Amino acid sequence: MPGNKHTILVVDDEESMRDACSLTLLKDGYQVETAEDGSTGLDKIRNLKPDLALIDLKMPGISGFEVLEKIKEIDPNLIPIVITGYATVESAVEAMKKGAYDFLPKPFTPEELRIIINRALERRRLVLEAETLRQEKKLLEENFITLVSHQLRSPLVAIQQYFEVILSGLVG
């Protein structure tokens, strides 16, 4: 999916990690934004509405775990991926519980990053497509109900008028 200008936010307190991720992703045609801490990252998520965010867990101020929790409130369709040098089973499990799509331990290769990014963007595409289909289905159901009720109303009104004539005694 590279080249179609998905926006990816890299939230990491290490400048070298932000630069390395940016370089790889820019080379693949993505639009890349960076944030040096969790607070700046959350502001950029609110303002830029990225498709995907790479989030370091250990940062000064707001931690990556807190960022993960707040992302759901800001943009439930954003796909968060955790990148961390402190990869443990416990931190991976906790990150997944807080909504992380995937977990990438540092150091990682550009190819590992690409694989996870492509998989995550495909997931986002499917989620958005499913949401669009749900909305279309709801709209079709509402339109169907409106159409059916309109189509039934005319014959029922005619029947009601015949009954009123009969009950009024105008016919023998």
C-alpha cells in the first residue's frame, strides 16, 4: 500500500528512532509526522488525524501506555503500534489490552517496520470498509422501511374509506 499518502505519526522520545522511522516511511511514500513525547503525540493525533501511530512505551511525561488509552477516545479507527526497547511479555500483553494493534521490539529493521505498517494499514482499510458497509446497510434498512410503509399506507387508506362507507350505512 505504499505511495498512497497514508499519514503515520511516530511518537518517540529518541530523536534517532524518529529519524530512522521517518526516513524509511518517507522513502516508501508515506506522509510522516513525529512527536518527541506523549503529550505532543496526542495533540498531533487530535489535529492531524493520522492513519497509524508508532508509539514508544517509555517516554518522559505521558507514557506510551497512557497514549494508548487516550487514543481510543480521540480516534477509535487509528491503528496504534507499540515500538519499545523494553520489550517484555508483560508490557506486550498490557499494550495489547490497551488497544495496540502490534508490538515491535527495538531495534528493528526497516523491512520489519514495513511488514507491520502494511499489515496495520490493511487492517485499518478493512475496519473503515466494514464501518462504511454498516452505515450503508442501516441506510438501506431505513429507506426500505420508509418505502414499505408508504406502499402499504395507500391500500390501507382505501380499505379504511370503504369500511367507513359501509359502516355509515350509505350502502345496503
